[in-house]
Amino acid sequence: MTNGSAHVAEIENGSVDPTLRVTTTAPVLCNATASEDPAGSMLDAYDRGDVDIEGVGIVRGAGVTVAKAAYGVGSALGVW
């Protein structure tokens, strides 16, 4: 979990009722928590394919698929 400054404040393994599933490795997570820009570090890892995000359930899954497509288009156009 992150605080208001996007710094990792707590790391939990799993949830009783998750809506998203984020998969990565311990080194990626450690690098992000030690970074001055944790959110940027995780975004870079996502861009490299070191982080995967999936929606849990049909609705969340579809929403994440649309968000990934929009992010890909934005990245290709240089928006972010």
C-alpha cells in the first residue's frame, strides 16, 4: 500500500476479497520501495514486463484490459 506521497507504506501478501492481482518479483518490489519515485519505478518495471496486472472477476478483468490498451496507446503516442 502507498501513502499520499506514493511511497510504499506497507506490503501485504494477498487479500480476502481482491479486485486486482499484481504479480512481480521481490527484487522489483524492493527496488521500488527503495526508490525516490516508487510509482515511477513500478511503472518502469511494468513497461519492461516485470509487473503484470490482472482484474479479478469479469468486470474488473475487462476494465483492466481496457486500461492496459489505453496505456499502450498513450505510450505509443508519447502521452506518458
